[in-house]
Amino acid sequence: MKIGHIDYLNLLPFYQFLKKKGIKVKSSYPAKINEWFENGKIEAAFISSIKAKNQKCFPVGIAAKKEVKSVLVCPGIGDDFESATSNVLAKILNTKGKVVIGDKAFREKNCQDLAKLWYEKYNLPFVFALFCVNKKYEKYEKLIKEFIKTKQKIPYLTLKKYAESLGISYKEAKEYLDKIIYYNLGWREKKALKIFWRKANELTKHRKTASS
């Protein structure tokens, strides 16, 4: 198996699941994972929602309701080079500032939470990535279903060490994984994805019109 892995806290449960099964991964940040997936260097991964449209994906992703805490717009200017979806989301929501995603976002202050802004506007959760495949569909389908059905238990010391590296407490890290991030997608998440894809398309068309 050739699996790409986003090396953030939000996918630590998936990483631990694969580790227990002896499955190695190729790790990086979301934009790089997208690139590897498009180039066929990996067979499966949680890829950014903006890139997942029209791909072979399962109803499994990285989602959050009401807030996410790790996808922010902070004082400053510019996109986050690690991101694909969040940069677009910030523009859809017409926010002003610097996009900051992933583990480094836990160290930021005085920021706006993009999942919260999305929820306030659409009363829906937001899906940041989907688990997609470009080879061996049935094999990965079995794997991802097992991940969803099995409650993932991260060893205390593993999570504590990870939390300390981010500058947050064990309690904060556990609450983030237990109460904020989830993976199984239902109709509300699918509706949110459709709205996001439509708004992203409108944004692209508007830019082309403005530049012509």
C-alpha cells in the first residue's frame, strides 16, 4: 500500500491505526499530499476537499462542527502554502488576514476560526479533506471502513508527547480529537461539500471575468 499521510494532530488516530497494522506512510502537509496523489506517487490519502471533487473518494474525511481550532485566519496577509482548501475557504468567506492551518495554528492568538465562520453562515459542518484513492479501490475501501468502525485509542504518552510539541496540554489535544475532529461523513457533510464546491467554482469564474 502507498498511503499519503497529513502529518497533523487531526490525523494522529489514523496514523496510529496504520502503525498497528504495520502499514507505512509517506508524510507531508496537505498541498504536498495533493501533489503526490495527482502524480500517482501515492495510491490513497486524505486529500484536500478542493481537490477531491470528481475523484474516487469514500464518505470519510476530516470534518468539524461549529469550530476546528486548527484552521484560522490571523492578523497578517497571505495564504498558507501548506493548504489548498483553507485558502479557498477564507476567500469564500471574504475574510481578511493570514491563513494558518495545521499544528502551528495552535500557537496563534487573536484569530478567526474558519469552521466557526462557515457554520455561522451555513449552519453546517465543514469538511477539510476526503479519503480518496486512485488504485486498488476495494482494498482501501476495506481499510477505511475498518478505521471508521474501530474506536481508535491513542496511548497516553504518545498523545502527551505530541501535545507538548504543539505547546498545548494533553487535555486540549484529547478534547480536540474526541469532540472537535471527526471522520464519518453523513448528509450534512455532503451538503456542505456541495456548497463549498459550488462557491469555489463561482470564485474561480469571478476571477477569470475580473482578469479578462
